[in-house]
Amino acid sequence: MADAILTLNAGSSSIKFALYAKTRPISPIAEMTGQIDGIGARPHIKAKDKAGNKLDDVDIPLVGNAETQHHGALEFLVDWLHGHEAGWTIIGVGHRVVHGGSVYSQPVLLTDTCTDKLRQFVPLAPLHQPHNLDGIDALHACLPGVPQVGCFDTAFHRSQPEVAQRYALPRKISAEGVRRYGFHGLSYEYIAGALPDVLGKKADGKVIVAHLGNGASLCAMEGRKSIATTMGFTAVEGLMMGTRTGSIDPGVLLYMMDEHGYDSKALTKLLYKESGLLGVSGISQDMRTLLASDEPEAKEAVELFCYRLIREIGSLTAALGGLDALVFTGGIGEHAAPVRAAACRNLAWLGVDLDDAANQRDAERISSANSKVDVLVLPTNEEWMLARHAVEIIH
């Protein structure tokens, strides 16, 4: 039996998992990957091995609401893993935890004291933190004595200057922990580590990374450390996303409360589930669907997404005082050439010059030889970051 590290990313409607051979340094290639999605509607598991062979692709017979299905999905996954881990002994688990507050700036071994502290952050991330904690509890129960490590999506941004983390609110509210935290930290940490291989010494210059997917944000880096980011107190601020508004005038929310009787639950649904690409298009939250559509509403949604992206890149360029490189990552960032092209065309004033042919084939470098700014497309690997941190802390 070979030792392995299990990684778990438990979200509200999906649970991603991967199994890595325990080596030092740990390989970025997982022995097994999979996902349970459709939680709350029609739960389904897909999994494949290292060679890409299908291990499973079936619906899961779960009943109840989203919360009870989430618990059931975790129990199902544990049983499934026991049935498919032949040849492997899980000696550690790495968990993605959305919120580490201002307390955790590095991955940590998850003790009872630590998880109790993480429960205090549930009000800061009510849609994500409870599911992360459910995953930790489930794995503690089924793998007693196996060390577990928490890796925080907010941790990478704790290097930001204090002024970048503040809101213009009364100090007593800021003292409660209402501040800009930022998210997608594991993705940004991975890209920061990959930059020297592609940019050499320029990796430590002024770099903006665009993590574009169903959730989307930007991070301004210098010295490969976070200087500023678009997400703030929650993962709804900043860029337009698949179903999230991104930044919005708070007066709109007051208007919805006064004129339409919205309460906090209705506002949460509006901000997180009914807006973004889905809300503007009325068609889909999937960028691929919208780019393939001839409907004017689809084109308007894509145009707005690109416009918000360009504006926020300009804002972070100002925070950096210049720009040496722009990196696209995430599902949209890595595969939506028209979005990258729209952004680069409108950033010509910064010295960005796109190589159209390279962009169309999703090349690693999509800027021309004449471009003053290097423009890259780099796949991210958050699961490997979880496994890497887990094996280092355990040993």
C-alpha cells in the first residue's frame, strides 16, 4: 500500500476531490480526481484515474433539501473512496477553507481549537464556510487520527498593505472584522509560484492575474505577493461573474428593500444566484453558451463582463503604478479567446499588443514580440496546492 494525500473542496452545490501520491516534492499529477455536483437538485458523481479512464459517472440517490443532500454526498464520497482507494493509504487530508479571517495567513493543522475558530468566521462567509466545515467534520469521523490541513482562500491576500484592506466605515464596524479579505488565494498562490518559469526575473515585477470562471476576480502582485484584489469582504464584490453581480451601488439594495420589500435572504439570492451573466443574458451563466449564441442579450452580457474586466484591470494597474505582465487563468481565462481579445484590445494604452493567432490557440504566451506587457495564459491547479501544503505540514 502506498501513502496518499486526499484533497477536498466542499462547496455549496459541489464537492471536488483528488488523491495524490505522497512524495516530496509532491507531483502535480493526481492519481485520481472527481467531483460530486448537482447537490440540492440531482447529485451526480464523476471520477477518473491518472490516465483519464472513467472510474464512475452516475447519479447519486439522495433525497431532501440542499443541506441534507450535502451531508449525504459527503457520506457517499467517504464510502466511495473506501471502495476505490485500492493500493492507497490516506495519511493526510488537505481542505480548501474559504475564510481564514485576519487570523490565518498560512495553512494550518486542523485541531479542535482551530476548527472552533473557523466556525466563528461563518458569518463572514455563510454560503461557503459551513460546507467547508462539514467536509472537515466528515473526514474526521471517517478517518480518525489522520491529520487534516486547512488551506485558506483568504490567506494569500494578507500581504496587502493595511490601506488596501480597509473600508470607509466607522472604526467600531471595522473592529468586528468587516474589511477586505479577498478570495481565490490558492489559485493566485499557484500562479505566483509558476511565474518564474515563464517570466524569469520579470515574475517579481508588477503583475495582474485574472482568475476568470463562474467566480471571477483579479489580483495585483508585486514580488509575487498580493498588493490588491477585486473581491473584498465577500466573494460577490468586484468583477461581474456567472451568477453574481460583482460591485454594485449599495443604493440599489436599499431601493430593492424599500420599493420591493426584499429582505436579506432575497437580496442574497439576487446578488449571488440571479445576476451576473445569467441575469443580464436571461440565457445562461456559462460563457461558452453565451459566446456561441446570436441572441442580443447574450452579446450584451459578454460585453458587460469584458467592460467590467477592463475597468478593474485599469484600477489595479493604478494600485501597482504600472504593469509588466497580465495573466489569464480559470475556466474563462484559459479557454475564452474572445474575452481575452476584448480585454487586450482595450488595454493597448498600457502597451498591450495581442498575438491573435496565439490567442486563438490558447497558447501560453499570447502577446506579440512588440508588446510592452507580457500576456500569458496559465492553467491553475488549486488541488495540487492543497496536497502540497498538506504533505509539508504533516511532515
